[in-house]
Amino acid sequence: MVYGFLIHTVGPAAGGESCRVLYQRRFSCGLVDEQRRAEDDFLEEEKVRRTEQMEAVARQVEALYLLRRQLSARPAADSEEAVSFQEEDVGVLGLPAGAAFPQEVVVLWLGVHSLGFSLICDPQENLTLAEMTLRMMVKHLLETLRLLTHSSNAVLRADKVELMLDTFIPQGALLFLSHQAVQALERELSGCMTL
């Protein structure tokens, strides 16, 4: 089960601020309709607390990303670098219960240039499948939304990000897909993204 997805900056952003969350989504994880409606009506304080929790996850991912870049003697964000996912650009972070979620979670992250993409998963989740799904989603997001040249597109096109998440992680569930099924979903998604 996937509990959340984040797009955030890694490294200093424009204006000197560090680690800005550009997009966040929490999955309801199978709540019944009445509970889901109650969740939508959270008090403003609860919404702020949840946002702060997601920002804390993003900051921890950023710290690991920058540390790995520093240890590999590569700059934090090289705009000339081809879009490829190096080993040091992917990582896993375990968070104890209460750190950002009531239960223990595992954060699988991928850093590309100055952007970080994080999947927050159940510790029992198939991390190989989660990584494959994350890589596929990041590749698709980078190509269709041009996030590397205009990172604000994650905010401006949140509906497109939602559509992609609903396609590849419906209601927070990772899908086992064959290569042909992935291609069919990508074609369908590309058609929707151009609208």
C-alpha cells in the first residue's frame, strides 16, 4: 500500500530556500465513504500538521540526496546532465511510527536534477515494484510536464499529476503490470495529458 506521493525540490531553490514541496498527495488507503468525507472535513490545524509532516519527509529525503551526491563527488543539480537515474539518485528511508504517519513507513525516493520524487509505502510493500513504478512515473512526468525546465508545472498541472497517480497507483495500490499493459496505460495517459 502506498500512503503518499511527493514532488519536492532537493538543494537550494530559487530565492535561496531549501526543500520546497511542489506537490503532495496522501492516499485514503481504503477508507469507507463516511470516513473519507470526515477526512475531507479536517480542521485547518490538522491540514497544517499533515503538510508539516510531508515537508519533514521531503527534508529528510533532501538530506540523503545531497549526502549521496556529495559522497559521489557529483554536484547536487547539474542542468547539463542527461536525464538518467544513477544508483546514488535512488534511495530508501525508513521512518518510525509517529514521525510522519501513525504507523511505520518506508520512503522510496528518486532525485533528478533539482527535483525529488518520493513514494511513502507500507514497510511490507514490494519495494522492487515500488521502485519500478516510481521510475516509470518520474520518466512520464518529466517528459509530459517538462518539470526539469519549469518545476512550477508540478503546481500548475496538479490535475495531470493526479491523473497519472490514479492510473499507476489507483487508491494507493501498486499494480503488477506486464510490459504491454504499461505501454497501453502510457498511451492512454498520454492522450489524456494532451487535452
